[in-house]
Amino acid sequence: MAVGGACSAEQRVGQVVLPGEALLLPGHGEAEGERLRLATNGPQKGRLVCGPGLRRGGEGLLVTKCGVLRFRGGSGSGGVYWVDSQQRRYVPVKGDHVIGIVTAKAGDIFKVDVGGSEQASLSYLAFEGATKRNRPNVQVGDLIYGQFIVANKDMEPEMVCIDSSGRANGMGVIGQDGFLFKVSLGLIRKLLAPDCEIIQDLGQLYPFELVLGMNGRIWVKAKTIQQTLIVANVLEACEHMTAEQRKQAIAKLSGN
């Protein structure tokens, strides 16, 4: 433990941290006065990224959310620190892919409900191939899958449905059929993890289409309505099931 109650972030990985706690750069004491170098565009060699639930403060990091401290190593001595917390309301983050519901048209701007404290704006030009003459066919009530390009506490969130190359890359208006439901933000992060086996196990049950939004919304479509509802119910139940319980449930459904 360092002077002033601060301790090394490396020692606290996997432990519960509370708002206001100070975390120091691994391998450097507070007295050395070395500030944590934070990258803005992802991990670089020898650089650390400050993720959700943390912010710069003093000679290291300050915790802003209650949760479990996580770390993912990068090249060299770099990596990403973040706090894995169970929060109810989604807070928009730049670069996050989310599912929104179009609530209104205001001139050249669509208003999109993303589940946050404020609605996001979406320009009609933010679609692949969209021009002033060739406008996208977007109606109030449509589901939109896009990403944030502006997201901070001082500005209205702004979404787009194209990547940096101007391609849709899977984003845009989601089909009319299918089922939209909401789950916890923790389950979404679990489903999006590279080593997640839940979706692979479900793929053995039925063929289905799936869209995951970082705002806790999931859109799923299977061959029939019954299969769609079964997949949705299994996804919701997976949050509180062990891997063995999940495999037993899927085996039972596949046998019916």
C-alpha cells in the first residue's frame, strides 16, 4: 500500500473497487511522481488505456464506479484497465455499437432512443450511399443498429450507420421481423466476449440471426416465432446459469 491510501492497480485487478479510490501505475510508487500515460485510440506499445469507470487523477487513476477492476494486456507493457460494474442505465460511450429506436424526424435529423438519459441524433447522410437525392427509407418506430461518434456529458450523442470507410458494415435499419428485448449490461459484455460459448451453444439448437447492442438491447430472429422466443428466453436465463446448467437446458430443448 502506498502513501495516502493509494495502491498499485496491478494488485487490485480482480478485486472490488469503490468510487474515490486512487490506483497507481504498476511498478511505480506515488513518490516517484510519474503520471500514467493514457492513449486515446486504443492500446499502443508501452501505453495504458483508461477504460469505463476510471479517470485520470494525480499520479494514476481515480475510480468513478463501484465494481471489479479488470485488465487486458496489450503489446509490451501496455493494456487496458476498466471497472466491470452492474449499472442499470446505459451511458453512451464513443465507438459503442447500439440498437436504437427512431422516435421522431426533425428536418434532416432522426431522433433515436438508445436507452440513455438523452436521445441521440442521426443524420440522414450517415447511411451508406445516402445523398440529398437518395435518402434512406427510415420511419418512426424502425430499429437502428449504429455506433456513436460523439458521446460526452456536454454534448448530445450522435450516431452513424457507416464505418470510417463509408461502408455500412452490418449497420443500418434492422428488419421488420424479429424480437427485441432488453437484458443487463453485464450480460451484453459477457455475450460479446471473444471466449463466450453461449452463442455457439445456441447455434447448435436453431439457426438464427442476432444483433447485440452495448446498450443492453438484443434483436433476435429465428425461422419461426416459437424458435425466436426460445432463443430469447435462453439468452435471458443464461446470465444466472452455470455452463453446465446451460448445456443441460439446451440439450433438453434440442431433444424435444
